Amino acid sequence: MEDSDKDQLLDKFIGSALGTFVGDALGEPVEGWPHGVIYSQFGLLDTMIREEGRYTDDTQMMIGILETLVEKGRFDPAVCARKFKENFDPGRGYGRRIFGVVERIRQGIPWDQVGTDSFGNGGAMRIAPIGCFYYADLEAIKANAILNARITHNHPEGLAGAVAQATAVGLAFQHGLSSGPIEVEKFLDSITAQVTDIDKGFGEALDGIKPIPRCSMLEVIEAIASRYNLSLRAIESVPAAIGAFVLTDSFRDAVVLAVNLGGDTDTIGAMAGAIAGACYGYGRIPEEWLNPLENGEKGRDYVIDCVKRIVPLLLQ
């Protein structure tokens, strides 16, 4: 590959990782708010409310996957479980189930015996690096997304959510490299094909995006919010995040739409940001969102450095 090809891969991979971070930080202050309440207070929320864009469990667990790829040169669930344990900061908004998962990892219980029967979106929220690393191979995306999700989630909906989100990231990455147009039905059908054997209802949930026309952002927000309850449940929130991407034409619009849907705003924002970042790239993320991101020991620059260490592996 030429240097320009490497630069493109870096742009898309960093875009997806920091897209997760940006969407997470933008949505965190209004997590749990209905979309109408967000609009009544902010109009369309499109600025970082916190002076420092602090990330939550979504980004912290995504960092654990990046660190696994750096250490092993591939995805390894045992190493990733260890990274989740090492990085675990209970002040980052983790769900109560994860406290138990991390404790079982600390006790030395094998990675594939610590998860719970959860249908939540925790497997999907962190999965972007899998979609980017294996972008050229949908079967590898599916297999590794399942391995990653199973550390914490064993319910078919939780697994399907991780596969759907990782596939959306991988397909967006491919489109970003080719500059080809996104054909919404084909994009959604490709994701459905990946998840039907895991949870048939998940493909049906994705179909709810297809009838929504591209119209004003407020109208799209209303349409998505009327179809999905935007909860922690993967079958509700993952299709909404994918819809925020396919029904917009820029990184900014995808993330603004996702965050303003209300509900689990940090995670829906993180997932939409991951997909949009993989398509549009790091260079299209607004600087006013990048600059405030926290940048301590494992902050913005650390994420970029991890991706820079991973991308050469894609060229081998």
C-alpha cells in the first residue's frame, strides 16, 4: 500500500475511535433525558456542556479493545477481559452487572464464564475497533464481535447488538475508503444478514429505519424516537444509532441527531459517532468537539497513539 492508503486507514480508524469518544462525551450530560426535554432546554444540543469532555464506560471499554489489539496484534478475549479489569473505574457510569463481571475476572474466573444473560447495549457501545480492524472481512467482524460481547453479555440480543454495530462500523469504513454512496436498504440488509441467525427480531428492528424519509433533523428525531424506546436494550438503541448515521450526510449531523434522540444518549451518541467516524474520518470531526476531550493518561492522545500502533497491522 502507498503512504496515502495508510493515511486513509489512519483517518478512518482514528475517526471511529474518537467518534466513539466524542459521541459519548457529548451525550453524557443528558443521559436519561427524553428528547423533548433536551430540546426545550438546549434546542438541538450540539456543544459540549462539560468544560472537559469526560468519557464514560463506553469509551473506557473501547480503549480496552484498542489495547488488546496493540498487545496481541489481533483480538484476544482473555487479554481483553484483563484490560477491562485493569481499566475499570467505577466512577465512569458502569451498569451494575459489570461490577460483578469485573469481580469475577479479578477472581481468576475464565473470560467466557464471567458474563451475564444481558440484552443490553454494553457489547455494542465499545465494539468500534473490531469493526475497523476486521473491516475487510464481515465473517471476522462477526466472530470477533461475538467473542468480545461474550465477556459481558450472553443474551442473543446483546450479542446481535454487538455484531450489528461492529458490522455497521466495518461497512462504513469500507464506504469511507471507497467514497461510494451509502445505499440505505443495502447497508441495513447487510447488517441484518449478519444477525438473523443470532436473533431474528434484531433484523426486524433494523427494518424500522427503512421507511423514515430524509427530512429535517427534528422530523427524523421524532420518527426514530417514535419507533424505538432508546433504552439500554440493544435491540432498541443500536438500530437508532445506525439510523442516525444512514439518515444524515455528515459526522456532525449523525452525532447531533443521535444525542438529541434522548434516552441512553451517551451510548447512542458513541455508537453513531463510531460509525460516522469510520466513514467520514478524523479530519471531519469538528475541532470544537475534539479540543475539550479529556486528555490525561488514557485520554484523546492515548487513543490516537493506540490506533497509530494498530494500523500498520492492517497493511501486512
